[in-house]
Amino acid sequence: MMDQKVSELLNDQINKELYSAYLYLDMANFYAAKGLDGFANWYEIQAKEEQDHAMLIYKYLHNNSQTVTLGAIAKPDKEFKTLADPLNAAYEHEQYVTSLINAIYAAAQAANDYRTVQFLDWFVKEQGEEEKNSSDLITKLELFGSDPKGLYMLNSELGGRVYSAPSLQI
Ligand code: FEO
């Protein structure tokens, strides 16, 4: 039987991941309106990945006979003015998500729930990649964003991102 606190934290995380998807869709929306289709593509794919994260946790809870309760998803509340704003907000948000995953990990360890610890190992690694990707994007925009040709190239690069299903299968 799964520890109740661990189960509740995982249940909450489904909502947090779906909020992340919604937040990234809002970023895609911001860039699409600016005509930066590559940036928009990047964040549309990011939104899909967040939905995958939510579904992995949803399925894991069901596979372990836990009751899942779905709550309301909050409205994306970040305001974007400059091209850098969503990138900075994304990096900050991923650091926050890492702290959430770490908190669930710690609770699972405290409950000797090694199955959940092992399940979360994938998320710990994924968060490392998400933080690096979002931080790298900030650096690239700082380096190349003030030059129109540089911005065009960066937009083209981000437009080449292709969705792939998560390596973790439940
Ligand atoms: Fe699901 Fe970007 O963390």
C-alpha cells in the first residue's frame, strides 16, 4: 500500500504538470503572435512533453491501485513583454518543478517506497535536462537575439525541434 502523503504528492504533481503544459502553450501563443514560429514550435512541443509527464504519473498511480483526483488547472499567470521573458520564466518554472519532484522523492524515501523512488529517478534526470535546455535558450537569445539574422537563425533552429514520446513507458 502506497504511503498516503506520497500518493497525494504524486496526485498534486499531475496538476502541476498539466499547468506546466498550459504555461508552455501560453509561451507558444506569445511567440506565434510575434511571428516567431520556431519559438512557438519549441514551446508547443514542450507543452506536449508536460502532458506526457502528467500521464506517466497518472498511470503510475492507477497501476498502484491509487485513487486519482483531478483538480482545476490554474490560468497561466505570467506576463510576457520582451522575447526573453518567456525564456526566463521557463527556466524559473523548471527550477520550481525540480523542487517539487525532489520533495516527492524525499517523501518516498522517508516512507521506504523504493518503487516510487525508482519511478521518480527518470523525472530527476528529466528535470536536469529541462533546466539545461531552458538555461541554454536564455544564453542563445542573449548571444544572437539582438541581431535580426541571428534571431532568424535561432528561430529556424527551434523550428526544427521534433516531438518524441518519453523514454519512460508505464
Ligand atoms: Fe514536467 Fe518541465 O517538467
